[in-house]
Amino acid sequence: MLMLSNISVSCEGSRILRGVNLTVPEHSLVCLMGRNGVGKTTTLKTILGLAKLDAGSVKLADAELTGLKPDQRARLGIGYVPQGRDIFPHLTVWENLKISLVVHGAKANGQVDRVLELFPVLKEMLSRKGGVLSGGQQQQLAIARALLTDPKILILDEPTEGIQPNIIDLIGDTLLKIKKEGKISILLVEQYLDFCLGVGDSFYIMDRGAIVAEGPIAHLNDDIVKKHLTV
């Protein structure tokens, strides 16, 4: 589904990514992990078209993304939920959802009902301004908004950050439902280990701009965690 091949990226003469290879297969949830400052965000920017490649390629299904603008990549099927969520605080929940459809030229076709089934709390708050929602409710809104673009792959950047535990569990359950439907692949950038273990199929760990460990999530053992993830 999504394939990064030998990705290298530099910024102001410093190499940020060093030959990164990463694959998100169809119908799977892949966790990209690592300590702060190791290149995870730059990897996402590379996928989204916000960072310029020195070398390598990015493919989504059969489409070569290298050289395409961010909006072109989004139309090909990339849904993105950034760290911090970036909802529109002065718009209502319904307006936040509707604007996603308008921007992407999509028709509702039952998609709004679907995301409200996945996140029923939003159905009760359609007329409420986004800015007054709790952090967990905003995160659910941000994911729902991304799903309305009907993506092939959903990219989530630290979705559990600052979220209360019961909402983290709810988001995890929702990701498992999305994965089970078999329509969307998911790339999850996350530092909360237990969350990754609960929802992931496989993992990649980054350090100093390179992939240093990878495999099925069941192989993410204490030795790997201690070596590459423990602060």
C-alpha cells in the first residue's frame, strides 16, 4: 500500500533521514516508534510532500508520489491527523466535518453516518464549537474529519498525547474496527508502548534518522524496548 524506499532527507546541510525503508501493507496497522528527535516527523513530512527528498521514492499503491504536491498526494488517498489535531476551534463539530468534504470535493454517501457511528460522542455535539471540546473529543473529531476524505491510508501523529486513558482505549478500539473493515491501512507514529502493542500489526523503530529495528509487533520485546525506546 505505502512504500518508502531508501529515503534520504537533509536540512541546512545536515542529514535528517538516512536510507529509510518502510512499508505499510494493505489492511494493516504499522507503528513507527522512537525517542524524540530521531526523524519520525520528518518521515511523515516526506510522505506528505512537505520535505524534499535527497534520494529515494515514496509510493502509494501503484502511484509514485515523489514530486507531487501535498494536495495531490491527499487526493490520491492520504489522510493525515497531525500532532495537536489542528481542528477549527471556532467552527462547530458539524462544520469541521463538512469542511473536510468540501475541501476534498467528496460526497457524503453515508460517510458522515459512518464516522458518527465510530465516534458516537460527536453525534451529541454537532452544534458545539470545536474549541470547547476536551482534548480527547478533539482527537476523535480530527480522526473523523480525516476519515471523511475516504483515504487509502490514515496517518496518525501521536494520537494519544495529552489524552485521558478512557479516550485512549476508545481510540484504540476504533482503530481496530477500521482495520477490521479492511478498507484503510494505518501508519501510527506513537511513543505510548502499550497502545502500539494493543493495536499494531508490525513496528519500525527509528534512531538518528534510520530504521534500527522492525518486525511483527509480537517481536517487540523488552531488549528492543530498552535499547531503542527507553529514555
